[in-house]
Amino acid sequence: KGELLEFRPREFELLALLVENKGKAYTRDQILEKLWGIDYYGDIRTVDVHVRWIREKIENDPGHPVRIVTIRGIGYRFDG
């Protein structure tokens, strides 16, 4: 839409990971390992929260996303 969007560093890293691998689904565990590190000790749902924040910024309707989609039983994929 021509708007400047601001992302927190981890949001940007997550969005970049998904965009650079368009069409590839990542599990929450894979995302945590790649972005938070193998030694991350915390709630796996942190990925869901970050995805929600990104969707609120880039989706026309965050409740019905078309860019970052949820792959049931797997994780997330960027479809553009």
C-alpha cells in the first residue's frame, strides 16, 4: 500500500525467513531453532504471537490471512 511499516527485530527476522523461502512450510520448532537458537527455553507459542503481530501489519484482514498462512498440523508458510 506504499506505507512504511515498522517491525521489531524478531518480527523482521521471522518475516524475512518466510519470505525468502516462499512456499516452504516451517514448524514452530524450526522457526524457534533458526531465530531464537537451539538453546531457547520458553513457550513455543511465542512464534504464534510474532506471526499474529506480523499479520496485523501486512494482511488486509489479519483474521483471514493470505500472505502468511497457517498449515494445520505443521506451522506457517508465506504465500505472498
